Amino acid sequence: MAAIPKRVQERLFDGIKKFQPIIEGRKAADVGEADTVILVTEILAELFGYDKFKEITSEFAIRSTFCDLATKIDDKLQTLIEVKPIGSPLKDAHVTQAVNYAANQGVQWVLLTNGQHWRAYCVECKGQIAAELVVNIDFLTMDRKSEDDLSLLYVLCKEGWAKSAIDDYQTQMEALNRYVIAATILSDKMLDRIKTELRRVAPEARIDVEAIKAVLENEVIKRELLEGEKAAAAKKTVAKAAKVLLRESAAD
């Protein structure tokens, strides 16, 4: 992930200190959606670095209804933001309409927040419109002295968007995706490596790759990680990476 500029790091450090007690107070008062929108607007401006008057738009029209907020950079729509009352738990269904509109307008990101919790969804149109949860932040658990926490907040900053920090973060999360890890374990290269290690453990045993694969699929890895669209996509990702490595090795 891109390094955080010092001035942004300082802004995040100060912003966490300032807004955590404010969020706690607003949550204790159980304020409604309108007051939560005001809070979110202040966080977008003071913490995430957006110009309140030029880059944050309220009541952005979505067909016959409205999305609570939107951000624009150089007059180009960047994200749609759906805001819920601070005391309301967030649900994926809350962003359905914003996701559909974002897809139709070519907008890649939708945010859902209640002031305390912030979620960023990547909007995809592959046959059908879908939204993948990429970032999930609980602002009240943020530690301003933690580099990891500051880096996570940075991906939602205006400067972070400019450096594609959220795309880098998404790539990192995809590599650690449980479906990808499961597919990697079951790849030919990993199965051969496991076979080699098991032969060291039991030199006299007759161990073949298919037997190892069967144990992994039936007794070690959860079935849900081996079936369905996500599992199939993970297998394709791992296979593609293996082919690239093979071509590079052949070129050397």
C-alpha cells in the first residue's frame, strides 16, 4: 500500500482523537439520520480531506429517490454514500439501490456508514450487478498510534483515492481471500510440495497426490470453500497465476 503523506498522517491522528468522543456522544444520544449525515459530512471533510463545499454533494438524485451523499473529484462522480442513523446496524441490503445506480453510471465505489461503521463496496458488472465488501471499519476501535489503523483509514481519504490505495488494499484482501487460499493449497505445485514433506515424515509410506487431495477436500478444507461461483473464480485466479509463472520460467 502507498505510504501515507506526513500531513495526511497527522490529520488522521488528530481526527481520530477529535471524532471518537463525538461519535460516542452522538451514539449515546441516538441521533437520527439527518444528524448522522451532518456528522458524516464533517468526517469526510476534516478527517478524509474532502472540500465540504466543492467535493461533497448532499441528496444526490438516484432516479426517483436520493442517495444521502456523494463525493466528486474534478467534477467527476467518485463515490455514492448511503448514510443510516448512528444507532442502526449496517446491512448489505442498504446499498442495493446505490450499487445499481453506481453500476449504470460507471461508478466503482459505494460507501455505507452510520458514522461509527464505514463500509466500502466495489461495484462490478460481470453479467449481473454485484457489490463486494472491501473495507469494513469500526471508527471507535481505531488506534491513532497504530500504523495499520491509519493505513486502513487512508484508503478512504481523498489523497488515498488519488494514489489508488483502495485498489491496492483490495488486491491484498483478494490474495488473502479464503477461497483463493483453499484453491492455492489444492494447486498442483502445492500438492507436490505437501507430498514431498509427507515423505520426509513417513519415508516408507506410499503417498500419492490424489490421496492428499482427497484428504484436503473431504477432511481439511470446508466444503463451502470448494463449491460455488467464488470457489470457481478462485481456482481460475490461481491457475492463471501458475500459467504466468510457467511462461516466465520458460522465458528465463
